Amino acid sequence: MIAEIMLGCWLVVLALLPGGRFFEGGPTPGKWRLPIEPPWIGRLVIGGIGLGVLLDGLWELFKH
């Protein structure tokens, strides 16, 4: 229970932290390339999983 809550909180915080962008072949001087994927997609997935784990842990805690 407590481990689920801690893991969920950690994943939500990880999703909210500022991150870097991933470029195909790396950024080159003088050329600006679009990132491979929008940076919010990964954050949304990690945040959703973290929220699910967090809510599951809270549900188990209040159920017992």
C-alpha cells in the first residue's frame, strides 16, 4: 500500500519535471530540427500511470 503510494507520487513528480527534447541525430549547429515526438506524450503516459498507481494505493489504504 505505502509502496504504491510512494511509487505513484514519484511517477507524477517525474512527469511534471522539466525535461529535454530528443532530436533525430542530435541538434546540429545552424539547423533546427523538430523533435521526434511531442514532449508531452511521454509525460502524459507517465503521469497517467502514476496517477493510477497512486489512486490504487489510496483506495487500498482507505479500504482496510
